[in-house]
Amino acid sequence: MQGVVTAILGGGQGKRLWPLTKHRCKPAVPLGGKFRLIDVPISNSLHAGIDRIYVLTQFNSASLHRHMAQTYRFDAFRGGYVDILAADERMDRRDWYQGTADAIRQNFGHLDDSGAKDVLILSGDQLYLMRVRDFVKHHRENDADLTVAVTAVPRSQAKGLGIMRVDKDGRIVEFVEKPQSEKVLDRLAPDAETLKRLGFHAPPGSLLASMGIYVFRRGVLHELLEGNEAHDFGKEVIPGAIHERRVFSFAYNGYWRDIGTIPAFHEASLELTQPLPPLNLYSADYPIYTHSRFLPGTKLNKCKVEQSILCEGSIISDSKISHSIVGIRAIVEKGAIIESSVVMGAREYEAQKGPRHAVPMGIGAGCHIRNSIVDLNARIGDGAKLLNEAGVQEYDAENYCIRGGIIVVPRDATIAPGTVI
């Protein structure tokens, strides 16, 4: 793995995850109570022994910079690094990243300096645990120019993904980005025998979808991107490469979620609270790395908690919490009810001296919160009800919004006492 360098794509503006991306880029969005999204691809890379990592981003990167500087520090003898490559103006180019392929193109200099044989490209806004070492090994055993990580998906999801057709050896012979035609889907659909032979554990009728995770030969990556204006791997680079290059698939059968929208983020987060979650964050062999905060344990005072994750440094008093995540340093006052929600907690404890805010940080007494996301440092006043009983799907207000029926309170926002949403 010393011959591999990792490039993690930080995504665009993250409009579909707004307001979680109001003050941060997508990779910096908190996950699972104590992690950040960027911790997932970085951990996957580190577990494979690949410790030369670049993160490519261009929007609201200050929070990401701070998290990475506090978290990923390697000793002088290891030689590894995790560096951010933010879009910037240069003498020869003044454009921001125009897409996934263009982001890589603009950073060839850094990738070349690594001297790596292969470039591993990961997404910064997906949730998965992959044995990346096996992925790279598969790529090299096939003498591939490009290998695409592939998962089997039901037909109902295929129209929103890059779908491919492969031959008996797993080589990709056709690739269509977000196919909308049923006839095209019929043509791309593999039979049950093909699925089994290639190692996919999926029911008949499934289609093969790109995960947006790739391994390129570094020289081939140059040849595919230089001298053209291709902006996106899925729409342009891969469909063009399959006719001239050795492009293979890698069968991935584990958990994988693209969490680019508020409902998807909410669903994926609450899946972590299941007794046997589809993504196991408790594996001693495959931990997710993150910032060590040295916080005290969570304090529970006369509470009822069911199927939930409570993170360190929180103080929860006489409350009922079910199917929810309560993040670091969260304060939940007496009589609060939290159901199917993500409460991210706080970046710091509120000062006990000096001027005090009219609404204390955290979840106030007697609050009832359901199907909601409460971002860091938010203040929910006593008696507030965040329930969306009318079933509103989309709405924007000054201090909250509703996306896909999920109530979202942005970072640092205040919900006045007694408010009913």
C-alpha cells in the first residue's frame, strides 16, 4: 500500500444538506454523536495502511481544517499525512472545481509529488466500511487501468445512480449515469447467475451501481483527464474510458449509504441506534478514528432511555429518550422527551460567569422533540414542541427549516420557549 495515495472528494456546496452545511462543508458534518463524515473515508484509508491522504474541498472548509488539525497527527517516523487541498486561484487557472474529475485534474501536482503508482479516490459524504486493501489488490490482480467499487441495488434506486453492465470477468462494458429509461435498465440488468459468479449477495432483479469510489493507475488518470474539459467521473470519464481502457468492477456487499440529503442523513444516523446496526461502529478491528476530546462520561439523572446513543460529556436530567442520538456536551433538562431525533450537542460548555443568554444552550425543560435534527450549540427554549404534526414536507423559517418532513434547527440557532413547530 506504500504505492497508493488517497484523494477524498469533499463535494460541492452541499445544498441538499442545508442547513447542516450552512457553516461547514459536507465532510465536516457531525455523525453518530461524536464523529464527522470525513472520519469515515479517512479511517477506511488508514485501515488499509494508506496514510498519504488528500481531502479536496472548496466550500466552508474552516470547520474541516480545525477538525483535521486536531485529529490526524502522525509522528515524524511514519511519513504519512492528511492534508486539505482547498480550491484556490493560481497563475495558470482561476476556476473553482467544476466537478469530481476537475477537482482531481487541478491537483495533479500534489498527486504526482507522492510518486504513487495508484490513486484511490473516495467520497467524503458516504457511510460505509470497506476493506480497501482488498479493493486495491483486486485492481492490481486484474491489471486494471481503473477499478470501480460496485454495489447491487434494487431497481427502485437505479435511476439516481451510475449503473453498469459487466462481462463474465467483471470488466465493465457499459456505463450509464442515472438511466431513466426502463429499456436501458432492462439492458443493464444482470441475471442471477452473473450476480452470483461476480460475488454479489443480492436478490434477482438487482442492478450494479457505482459507489463513486475508484482506483486509477496514476498515469492513466493523467491521460484520461489531460487535454479535455471532462468535469465528472460518472457522466464523462468512465463512460469514455471503458472502450479504450481496462475498466473493472469490484464487488462490495457491505453497508453503504449516500447521505447527501437531510432525510437520508436522518435515516442513516438513526440506523446506528439499532440493536444490531447495519454499520458496526463497535468493532475492535475496524474503529472509526476521530478527535479525542477528553470529556467526562455522560451523566444521567432519573432518565428512561431506549435504543439510543448517548455521547460523552452530556448531562441528561429526568428525561425520556428513544431511538435517538445525543451528541457530545449535550444538556437535556428535566421533563424533555426526545424521539427519533439527532441532537448534536455543543462545541463547548456554556460559560457559568458573565452575561447569560436568555435561552440556555441545549434542550430546555419540558421540550418534546420528534423526527428532528438539532445542530451544535442550538438553544431550544423550555416547553418548545418540535413535532411537525401537520406533516409539512418543506418549509423555511428564521431559526429552523423542514426538509422531507424532518425538522432541522441550524447551528447556534435559538428556538424561543413555548414554540410549537
